[in-house]
Amino acid sequence: MIKVPLTVRGAEMLKAELQRLKSVERPSVIEAIAEARAQGDLSENAEYEAAKERQAFVEGRIAELEAKISNAQVIDPNELNADGRVVFAATVKLLDMESDDEVTYQIVGDDEADIKEGKVSINSPIARAMIGKEAGDVAEVVAPGGIREYEILDVLYI
């Protein structure tokens, strides 16, 4: 069984979404289906079809979240001891060697990734290039626009 890496925050987000789907979305869809059934002929009832499609989506997402949560390997960055190396859940300060811009990214799971919040997926090219490196190392990232180089300034476990 494949473990899904998640930070503590990411696991909490998935659990909150699952709870919302089960307690709010599922009952709402059931109610919409009941209302559409009450209108009569189901063969030409657009509301019924839309509600059934929504139900399929909600149930599929619930199953997906339950699988991810049950297979989750929750990693707390505060408990990491990676001797200064870049690992999953670490926060990394980088210097873009081309533009001299400093950026900070946390390496997170696919479901948590949000570049606006400085969270990059473990499967992204930049995260893959940084894994295992330490402060002072240079990570070469193969990007669509060519190879970019980032100097790792600091690795934090926060």
C-alpha cells in the first residue's frame, strides 16, 4: 500500500473537507434528489440528473479522501531531525541565482500544494531538485523555460 505523505496541517485540511462533505454536502444532495423525484417524470428531469451527478462527485471525493487519510503518513516538521538536509515538510529559503530574488517554500503533499502560500508539491521539479541537499548547495531545476539554479540559503523544520 502506497503511503501518502502529508504535513499535520495537510491532514487536518483533508479531515475537515471530509467532514464537510459528509455532514453538509451529502445531506444537501440527498435533499436535492428527493425534491427532483417529487417533480415526477425522472426521464426528462434536468434537476434530477444534475443532483445525481453531484451525488456521484461527492461520493467519489469522500472515497478518495478516506483512502488518502487511511494511507497518510503524517509528518510533523517540528519533529524532524534531518541534519540540515531538505526533506518532506521542510521549509527552504532559496536564492534564485538568475534574478537574485529570495523565495521560501515548504515541501508538502500534492493536496496541500499552493504556490501563492509558498507550498510546493513533493512531486514538483523544484522540490525534487532540492531533496537531500543542504544549505550552501545549488539545486538545478529543469523548468519549461530552461534550467534554473537556486542556492539553498537555509533549511528550517518549522
